[in-house]
Amino acid sequence: MAFIKFLGTAGARFVVMKQLRASGGAWLNAGNTNLYIDPGPGALVRCLSSKPKLDPSSLDGILLTHKHLDHSGDINAMIEAMTEGGFKKRGILFAPGDALEEDPVILKYLRGYVEKIEILKEDSEYRVGEIHFKTTLRHHHPVETYGFNFKISRHTLSWITDTRFFPELLKLYKGEILIVHVVRLKPIGEEPIDHLSIEDVKTIIQRIRPRLAVLTHFGMTIIRAKPWEVAAQLEKELGTRVIAASDGLKIDLEEV
């Protein structure tokens, strides 16, 4: 058994602060291994209110793509929950260096609760239990940010987190399942913005041709356009299966 469950699909500050979508991140499971990705605001509550409930003390690791609040807001609460208040030293914390250094988002007193801290670097390989993953090149984002290519049994899963579009993106990701953060419906003219738009995503899907593309991390313009309708239009145009994640969506990797 292997699955991913979205405990939040909010992206950008206004969707998060108004909780128009939840901002809890995602839970990735592979057999007996559980990895939490980007525990944003509300992650702990979303785990415990999930049906069936997801027990944070069963986590084997927490993976942070970058330290922005919508990705890291509940990381300290989740570390404490994973380690049962620090009484059971367990789990691996994977995070960029700047999440622990100047202006850190991970509290120092909690760092000793985990078994190990792995500082993410470009183009490097990591493992936790049955989940193997590799970082990509650093993304174009205001803080240190990485996307990932996961290998889970016979499945490949690519995760494109927050970034401005840059040509190398088209060569970095090759997973049969592609999860992509898309904050903007359209680019903002010539003004640089460090997030992907639907036009960017269209280019990426056309190049990568995954078996399934999952859109998530929506900003206000996507929410207003109805993400499921945006995904359906992309699928029609590209001939690739595209869905918009919803809060609580569970994808069984064996069924893709």
C-alpha cells in the first residue's frame, strides 16, 4: 500500500489567512513508512480530524520544501507530536539550511527530539524507511527551496513546489505522478513573481507527460476560477489526466 493524502491545498497568503482552503500540507505513506510534507498552519488539527485519523506519532519523518509560513507554520507542533512531546526520540527532519539558521522556523529546543536532522542540498539523495527521494536544483524562490523526485517501490512521484518558471524545470522532473503547486491563474504581465501560473503548468505537463498530474497550492485567482474546472480544461487540451486536489483527497498510488 502506498498513498498520498492532501491535508491542505491552500497557497498564497490570502487563501491561507482566510482558510478558504486548508493549509496542512500532505501525508505520504509507503507500506510501514510515513512522511509528512510541508506541515503548514493547521497540520496537526487536520491529521487528528482526518477520517480515518492520521496519527502523528506514527510518522517516520517530516520534509520541509522551504520555510515560508504556509509550508512551515505547524512544523514545531508536528515535531512534538511525532516524538510524543520528546519522550520518544524518533523520526528524521529534512529541511533546507536556512530553515534552521538565521531567522529559523524550527525551534532549537525541539531539534534534539528527532533522531536525525538532514540538511537538504541540491541534487542529493535521501531515504527514510521505504521512501527514497532526491532533491532537484534549487528553485527560483525568495528562500532556499527544493522540489523532489520520489521513488516508492515501483512508483515515481515528482513534486514541484513553489518557484518561478525557469527552463531547467522541464528537465528536472520525470515522475509518472506529477504534483505541482500553481498559485496563479495567469502571469502578472512582466512583473516577476516567484510562483507558477497555469500557462507554466501547461508547458511543464506537455514536456513531462506524466500519467497523472495533480494541481494543488492554489492562490485566489485559481480558487475563483474553480480548480476542478481549470484541471478539466487542461486535461482536455493536453490529453493527459489532470486533477485538482481538494482538502482531504487521498490518492492510492497503486491505482494510478
